Amino acid sequence: MEYALDARQALLLAGLMDSHSGVVCAAVSGLGHRPHPDALETLVVLARHADSAMRWNVAVSLGCYQDPAAIGALIQLATDVDSDVRDWATFGLGTLQNADTPGLREVLWRNLSDEDEDVRGEALVGLAARQDLRVIDHLLAQLGPECRVYQLDAAEQLASPLLLPALQALADGLQGSEREGYWFGCLQSAVEACSPALAPDSLG
């Protein structure tokens, strides 16, 4: 059990009402690590703050709140003018939130064509986690040597045999040190997910 959690949350809630924006921003950040339902209403209001740093901290924190109000604010932040805010809001919607609503999917689809690569990646993973099979064609176009962990995670989430040829071709094209490390581990996991009968050493 975390020490003095109630006292810490009380301090963070008080910080939301502070007259200094820096204190408020720090409290918002803290309430993402130690969420409290009483903070949610204020966090939703702060999602419209003029300062992008404040909105970024709100986007980070709201992913921890499984509540329709949090989802609504994250949907708003996922279309923010600041790419870092959009990135974290899209991650919050796609990965941290368990909900699956038409509005949530709509903004993930919108962000699948965002100008920012990380926003696009988070949107892709979020749609794959919800088993939205419409992303398979989109994913197939990206499963090449330059693909990132986003695409491999999405492939693992979908676990579709339709992705296996592209994943296997990607694996077969790797040599030496390319066949090690975190990225290669993600590729292995994606191949295994898309082919349940695959022998464990097929990528060896």
C-alpha cells in the first residue's frame, strides 16, 4: 500500500485550486499518477486551457480516469493544435481507455492520417486493440523494413493470418544484429500471434 495516499491526494486536489499555474500543472501531473474522482471535473475544464503544456499534462492524466467525461475530454484533446497533446490524448484513448464508442473510434480514424507519425501510430494501435479489421489494409501497406513498433504491436493485437505473409517476409529479410533487440522481439510476437501453430524457433 502506498504511504499516506489520502494526504497526497488531498494536497494534489488543493493544488488544482492554486493561483499559480505552475502549481496547478504539477497537481494535474500528480493526479495522473494518483488519480482521484474529485479531480476529474477540474481536469476536464483544464483540457481547454490556453497553455499547451497544461493541456499536455491533462492529456497524460486523463488516460487514468475510466469515465465518460474523461473520454470526452480526451477526444477533444486528440484533435488539439499541438502534436504532443494529440499524441498523448490518442494514446490515452487508444491504449489506456477500455471504452469503445463510435466517437472514440471516429477520432482514432481521423488521427490515422495525422501529420505526426506518433499520433498515427497510437491511433493504429488503438484501432487494432478494438479489433477494427478495417485497419488491416492500412497496416499491410506499412509492414516493411522501416516500420516501427506501432505497426508490430497493431499486428499482434489483430492476430490476423492475413498479416502473416508480410510479417514473415519482413523477418526473412533481416540479418545479423537486426535479428535481436526489442523491435525484433515485437516482430516475433506479431508473427506468433498471427500464426498460432508457429513453431517457437521459426524466427531463430
